[in-house]
Amino acid sequence: MPDLRALFARLPGIDALLNHADLNLPLARHGRDAVVAAARQVLDGARAHIRDHAVLPAWASDAGALARRIAADCADRQRLALRPVYNLTGTVLHTNLGRAVQAEAAVEAVTRAMRHAVTLEYDLDGAGRGHRDSAISELLASITGAEAACVVNNNAAAVLITLATLAAGREVIVSRGELVEIGGAFRMPDVMRQAGCRLVEVGATNRTHLRDYRDAISADTALLMKVHTSNYAIEGFTASVSESELAPLAREHGLPLATDLGSGALIDLSRHGLPAEPMPQQMIAAGIDVVTFSGDKLLGGPQAGLIIGRRDWIARIQKHPLKRALRCDKLSLAALEATLRLYLEPDRLPDTLPTLRYLTRAQTEIRAVAGRLLPALTLAAGEAFRVDDQACLSQIGSGSLPVDRLPSWAICIEPRDGRGKTLEAFAQRLRELPSPVIGRLSAGKLWLDLRLLDDEAGFCANLAALSAAPAH
Ligand SMILES: *Cc1c(COP(=O)(O)O)cnc(C)c1O
């Protein structure tokens, strides 16, 4: 039995450690409190190791080793958890990776809004219009033809406040085929309950007719609601009632009609060779009173919930007490405004809006990227893997156009030993790079879809860290 006390005695005290030359720089960089806290933790860790294993760990073998460990810990504590990654999953709007990559114009607007005081709720001309959504309301009005607009934290919030304002304590009629769940906790029936509305389901899962809505209207009805079934598709024997068919019925009964589009594409995607997606401006033209959609899906902006429609309804939503709780901060508003201004110059959007640029990137161009990166990835993967490039299909993501796929090109990495464990270990090493690389595991291969890769030089430099530090 080794003498634990003798081992404990070999650990220096805090004061002696703080005087070690290797901690001068960390002390200057992080301050005394932070270094002391890290030193205590490292020493505690060393004592625990001695108790458990009856030896001094290598990283505590002398004061120099301890100082280096403390310096590394101080630096680690400043490492951000929210880090940029290479999204090579093939999903353009990846909810877990932060959805839309922002336009340069939005980045600049946000940076300025962070550095300076801004005209958030301040009229420079003293005209007294000002609330924080007024600039965006005017922009959305000119882009979509709506009378007014209101902005909240996300589209879930947009739906919640719309329901709470238009129909609290009363009935909302929705087709059974549209009672969707979106990304875990957002289920239409639950949102209705939270907003204090009574849900009246009409039709069957696959078929709903205009008469179903008509028959359900009662003295207690406050709202007719459509929900875009963005993340799934019902195929086969189906029928649904479009917004434009529903609008006359709503008008006949003096009821408002709202539609939740999820992704509102503010331009006609079919003109860019993409599948068509319902547009907010079409809904306004069809006479819908209130239309809600996300800022960070196909629109390509920051997280936000956009509510557009008739002036009187929007004004009531603006005044609802929930608005204060759900409002956007100046950073989201700055990014959203800059993004929407890009839509005033629609011909330039494929260049100015990353989301559209990624969605419309030609397969031949992506294939050329794969050709250029193949040697670097072959080298990085090493002997244990077969690396080649192949056609693949990207998806749009965030529940937009769930069945449509975009022809793309990927680098495929396959373990020569055919073992899933070997492949997963390599995928893990890619995720541990300074800028983590995230691919997609499928059919025994790791697929790196290159649709979203812009910075080839940076990508290769990042890969170099892989060869420098082999698997541990
Ligand atoms: C995505 C989506 C939402 C939720 O939007 P967030 O901006 O993520 O809150 C709501 N409704 C539909 C139909 C959607 O597709």
C-alpha cells in the first residue's frame, strides 16, 4: 500500500502554483479569480486521482505540468459551446444547426445594431408612428400586398398570439388533416388550448370538404383556420379546401380566416427551378385575413414569426398583452429588415440570399467542389477508408417541401473493414475538428453533401488538424 500522504504532499499549494512562470500569461489573460478557481479544481482532481489509483497522474507530476493543465482549463472555459460547423448533412434548413445562414447584409445590420444605439422605437421625423415593428410592417406590406404586419419571436409564437387575439374563449374550425405536430413540442391542438381556444375538428384525416366547414360553423365560432402540413404529405385519395375556396365562406359568415404557412416563400420558387411553395402574397390576394410564417425557413432570415394581414386584426394582435412577451429584440429586427430589403431587388436574390443560393446551386457546380476536395479527404481519411464522390440528394429541411429532393453531389467515406464502429469513430473525429464537420451516415457510408460548402480553403485547413491528431 503506497503512502497516500506522501503523494498528496507532492502537490504544491495554490500560492506556490500561482507563482509558476507558466501561469503568468493565463493570469494576465483571465484574471486572478478565474485562475485560482481553475487551480483549485485541478488540484482537487489530482487528489481524487491519488485516492482512486494511489498514483500521481502524469498531468500533475510537477508544478509545470499542473500549470499547463490549469492554463488549458482556463482557455477551455472560454471556448464557446455555440460554434460554427460545416453543415454537410445535405439539409439546407437544418433546425438543429440553426436553420438559415444569414445574408451578409443581415450580418452587417446586426453587428451595427449590437455596437450602437439604434432607432428601435424612435421616430427621427417625430411623426409618432413608431413601434418596433413599423419598418418591417411597411416592408412586408410592399412585398406581400398586406395592409399591415407584426413580428414576434418565431412562427409558433405568431400562431399562439393570432389564436389568442382572434379566438380566445371561442371555437376555431380546423381540418382534421391539418392538426400537425411540428418539431416536438408544437402541436396544433396544444397551441389552441394554450391560446384559450376550443378546437373544432372537421373532415377526415385524408379528406375535408367545404361543407364540413360550413356545417361546423356555430354562434360560438370565432375563426376558420388553415395549417400548411409542411412536414408530411398525404397522398392518394385526398381532398382539402384551399384558402381561396374557404375565403367566401368566412366572408359570408363574417368570420376571419387565418392560415399558418410555416415556411412562407416570398418569391415564386418554381421560377428558380424549385418546387412551388404557397406564398404569403397569394394568401393576401385570396383575401385571407391573417397569414403567419417563419423568418428562418425559406425566407432565409433570422428566427422570427411574421404575421401579415388586415390592418384591424394586426392592430389588435399588436395590442395583445402577449405581444410584449413575444416581441423580437433589436438584433432579430435588424437582421430581418436587412433580409427583407433584399427582396426589394428580387433579381439579385440568388446572389444576395444564401438560402436561395444554396437551394439553387447546380449539381455540376457541387460536383466540381467534390472533385477538388477528394484528394484532401482521401488523405485525411487514410488507408482504412475507401473515399469516392457520388451523386446524392439534398433536402430543404425545416418541414419545407418534405417530399422534394435536390440533386447534389457528395464525398462518400466507407470503412474497408465494413464495420459501423470504424465509420462512427471517423465521423466522431470529424465532429471534433476545430470547426466540426457534420455529415450524414447512411447505408454504411459517411456522406458529405457539398451543397452548403463555400469555403474550400478553410475546409482543407481545418481537415489538416485531423492528420495532425490521429484517433485517440
Ligand atoms: C415550422 C412551422 C411552425 C413553427 O415555426 P417556428 O418558426 O419554428 O416557430 C409552425 N407551423 C408550421 C406549419 C410550420 O411549418
